[in-house]
Amino acid sequence: MHRPFVERGFAFVAFDFCGGGPESQSSGTMLDMSVLTEADDLDAVVDWARARQDIDANNLFLLGSSQGGYASTVVASRRPEDVAALGLFFPAFCIGDDAHERIAACGGVVPETMQVGPHVIGRRYNEDALATDVFELMGRYPGDVFIVHGELDRMVPSSYSRRAAETFPGACRLEIVEGVGHGFRTWPFELFDRALNDAIDFFEDHRLLKASEK
């Protein structure tokens, strides 16, 4: 994914969330991971990037997919002055509602561990999801936002992105892509390529805008 960004002159930083999944190479396990620990990880990456001399701290953009899109939104709300624009691919803004449903099915008690699909998550995942209102946090980020979401997404219904587009206070461009579901692995290459290039164009427009404001 990084190559088209680099070819357009962007410094592209990809990293591994701690405990982000069974294939994660970073420290930690999924039992310790939550949307807020991932936001903390991203915060640290932003600090690292801003400290580098070869990165323009005034043109720092966040791009996250699924749960990474949720974490990116949290970080943008924490430090809006540091995020020039925000890009989100099928952001998992359903996480809070899903947690409420899971815990309601457990009689309102948050268990130490829980099987969710093929993964086992820990208590903190549910506790942080229950305690965080991502739609309230959106109101704290005034920058422009670009969202791409599959029309047939069953894991994260596109209604969550439609709601987000109406909630972010700045300009929000929403693209609903017909015939595809959750995750780029399920998308035909031409649709993935179009979504990626639309995101690059969005960031390029905002990079140029920032430059003209100097």
C-alpha cells in the first residue's frame, strides 16, 4: 500500500499495533489490547514522526482501516492540531455497540476473556469499548475527513460511516463502494486501487492547501 504514496512524495509510516492480532510482530497479546491501547500506540508513532527532521510536521495525515480507523479517529480527537487531515477505510465505528451487545448477552458482566470470532480478547478490550463514545470524540476534530466504505460490509455496516460523515464538524467526503464488503482482501484490485488513489488525491489536495497557507 505504501508505494503509491511514496511515489507521490509522501513519507509513509506503517507500523504494527501491540497485540494487534495473531500475526502481530510487536510485543503484547490480544488479551492486553483495546481500541485505546491502539490509540496510545498511534500517539507514540505520531510523536516519533513529528520529531524527525525529514518529515513535515505541518503536513501529517492519518490513514486507518477498520479498527485502525477507530484508533486514528481517537488520536485525531486528542491532538487535532497535529493531524492535517484524516483518512478512513471502512472504520469500525460499531465497536462500542458490538461490545454492549456482547456484555448484555453475558448478563452485564465483563468476563476476563471472551471469544469473538476466531480471536480471544481480554477484559480491557470490552471495558475500553464500553467507556468510549467515538461519535462524541469526532466532534473534537475540526479537520477534513475522507471515508471509504463497502456497501455490502456485514462486519461494519456502512450506516456507521454515514453517521460519521454527518458527525464530523469539518468537511467529510464519504464514498460508498457498491458490491464489496469489509476489508480490501475482498475487493477487486481495480476498486482497491481507485480507493487508494482517491485517498492520495485527498491528502495531496490538503498538502497543497497547507503549502498555500504558509
